[in-house]
Amino acid sequence: MKFRAEYLSPHGGCGSHRATPAVVNGAPCVDRNRATCNSKKEKGSLKINLCRGGLLAAMILATALSLAAGDGRSIFVLTSTNDPSGNAVVVFKLNTEGTPSLSMIDMLPTGGLGGASGNAGILQFKHDRGAVANYGSNSVSQLARHDDFITVWDSINLRSGCLNPDSVALTEDHLFVVGTNCAESHGWPSGKVEGSVVSLTDNSAAQIAVGRTWAAVTLKSGSVLQLPLTDHGALTGVSNPVKLPPLANNTPLGAAFWKNILGFTPAHSPDNFAIVDPDRNVYPIAFPNPPGPYPNNAPCWVAKGPASVWYTGNSPGKAISEFFSDGQGGAFYKSIPLPGTPTDITVSEDGNWLAVIYTAGGEAYVSVYAVDSLGDLTPEATSTPIGVAAFNGVAISK
């Protein structure tokens, strides 16, 4: 089976593509333990008098006017410190003029506690609203963007008895959260509880992701759960196990959707990337030999790129490893080396930018790449150390 980046549908067909595996080596998938945290406003046509309404009304108006006026806003990359004594969101601004740079412009305390590990997707941003989970406080902090400012807006508590959120996902109307013993859905951005709680007997959840009719939770112990959605897009309370083949069931970690097709990483398996359709059929994809699968390579974290491209954060391989797929399988494409161990990865809503967080020499970094129409990456800028040992979660606001 061969694939090309121009391929547009997840439901069949294939074509040729380039395949140039790169040899990468390193340590096992990182278990991201607690990290300790040791504007200039640009002119625009949008001016809103916040005294005349609440922050939510101002955000909605700002979004509508900015879309009508065209895309001219700053590109922000957000991550979290995950500090167990006080979580904070770090905001970087990408400057693409002249020599590109990625500069920290703000650090926003969430009012909650961090402490998550072995997870991904703890921070998400969609349009002008975002969410970050506070693992140690059983809460999710809402983030808001107004023009070129990011603020911590409000806090949403988990349902009673649900603990330690370590991953969130956003749709237009809902927030999804998974922790050690529950998956739950809330109206967005109201934060009101909607749908039914899914109880988890396995406390090893790594990530939650959401498609059109179902959500998925990866469990590091060796399984994936399908969570059907109601007609209104909330959780039904039902959990269906996805039967994983023996060569693709070791340490499921990252997850992302292409419309209603799930891509996830059974990171320590010989077949360490896999596609799952809504009927829970699993199509594993093998890492080529050489360079070989785990322990040399383990795609741990996932982001969906343009067309048929998937990007994975290959922690032991210290690389971004790329795959092509349709809805019934795929192929490894290539690996792009990184200076350190990646711990999460994301692609902007417009598909033009990729951001990856990684650790090297006891410091945390963010790197940004430009993404072309075929999914190829061009390095743009990398942050300098800010005294944080490891970031957790990454999102782009544009």
C-alpha cells in the first residue's frame, strides 16, 4: 500500500509517495514527571470596549470581526509548566519577519496545581478559547484570547469523584476531559456538565481525542476505548473496548482524529502507529527495519497534518516521525531529527504550523515548523530556556 500527501479522503484510494526513512536513536518514551518552574500590543482594526459587555461577548465579537477583516493576528504557541505547586500557562509569540524568533511574552498562573505525567493533550486551543487541565486540583482552567492578549478566564471543576485530569479535547460546543478514573464532557464555553460520565477502572489514561461521532481514550496499560457521542456531541456514558492486535497493543499513548478516523500510537509495539475506523477495525502500521521499532524508535504523541499526513513525537528516537494513511492502513514516511526528547506535538487549525515541545540538557524548549501543502516541514524558530525543566501540552493560537 502506498500513499501520497495529496490524498484527501480517509475512506479509500491510494497513490505513490516518497519514502526516505531516517535512522534515529535514543532513550525510551519519556514519562513526563512534574516540572518545576524555577507586549507590546500591535495595532489592529479591532477595538472593543470591554466595559460595555462581558468578556465572552467581547471575545465572540472579536472573533467575528477578525475573520471578516482577514488573518493578520500574531501567532502564539502555548504550553504549561505542569508545576505541582502551581501550574502556569507559558505564552510564546512567533515572529516570522526577518530572522524568525520565538519569544516568551507571558506566564499565566492557572490557579491550579500540575503534576501530570505520561500524558498528552493537557492543553488545547480552538478559535479564541482554550483549556488546560490542572492535574493536582481536579479542574480545568479556561483560556481566552482577545486581540493579542491571552488570559486565564475561568475554572471548571471535574464532576464529584472524578480525579486528576491529564488530557482535554475541544469541539465547537464541548470540552472533553479524561483523568485517572473518569472521562466527562461539558458544554463549551459555558463549562456546564453535559452528557454522562464514563467510569474508568484503569487509571492509566494518556490522552482523550474526539472525532465526529465518537471519542477515544488511550490507556498506557495496553488498550483503547471508544466513547460514543450523543446526537448533540456529548458523551453517552458508554465505553467500548477496541480490540488491539498483538503487534500493536503495547503502551498506547498519543491520539488524534482525521474526521472520524482515529490515529494512535501503540508506542512500544513493533507496529507502533495504527488507524481505527468507527467500527473499531484496527489497521496497524509498522515502523521500517532499519531503523527499527522500540526501543530505538517509539512514536509517542500524535498530531494530524494536511491531507493524509500524520506527525508523531518520537521520544526515544528524538525525532518527528511522519506517516501517511487512508482509512484502512498506511506507511511510514520519514523522521526529522530533534535536539531533544519530544513530549507533545500539535498542528495549527489552518494546518500551516506545527509546534513540538521537547527536553534537552535539563531544559524545556518549543520548536515551530512551517507546514507546506504536501505536509513537509521547514524549521522556523525555537525558544530559549526559561527555567522550566519540562513542558506539558502544546497548542497554537493564530
